[in-house]
Amino acid sequence: MSDKKIDEMTMDEILEWIVRTQKDKVEEIIKKQKETFREQKETFKEQMAPKKEKIDETMKGFMSMLLNPEIQKHFVRSGIEFLSGIEELIKNAPMPEFMKENVEKACDAKDEVVKDMAKEFAKEDEPKKTNKKMKKIDVE
């Protein structure tokens, strides 16, 4: 096929012509690319295996840190303190009376949530009550 004819063809027509006339070469190229991809994939897996273990180890440590109840208590308490500051800021902002009423309702609702949370924290701090009927068994 001449260069002039190729210049007049659309990309789809060119690809169709290549596949039709050079099918064996196209199949060989695709086969080589698949094999190269498989080899690269295996090499990547081998290289990443030790790194994956280290990442898993690091993530477990990070997650246990975040899920630590003491740390969560601090974040909740600091969040409540932040919201209290925002509450005071809003209360002192110039706004119409109907907005002030709605802010008061929201603040009251927040106070109820804080009280409920405090009760839950207090429950966690209490020593666990044991059932008097249960008897401790020593296993040797």
C-alpha cells in the first residue's frame, strides 16, 4: 500500500488493514507484551512482598494507636472543647433573634450529648461488677 493511500485512510481503517495483512506479526507482538507483563508482574510481587509485610505491621501499629480508648477520649474531649468555643463565638455574634433561638436549641442538644457521653465515660472508668453467684476456678 502506498504512503498516499495510507494518508487518506482513517485510523480505524489503518488498524484494520494492519491486523488483516500482518495478523501473525500482531499476534506475536501481543504474545510478547503479555509475557513481558507477566514477568514484570511477578518481579513486582517479589519486590513488594517484604515491603507489604512492613506496611501491614506499620498499619497495625497505627490503627491500634488510633483505636486506643484513652486516645479517643482525648480527641472527643478536645472536640467538645472546640465545639464549646464555636458555641460561644456564635452566641456572641450579631444575628436576628430567631437565629439566636435556634442556636440556643442546638447548644442545648449539644449539652445533652456531652452529658450522655460523660455518663458513658464514667461507666468505663468504674470497676467491672462481678456476678456474686459465679465461683472462680483455678486451673493448674
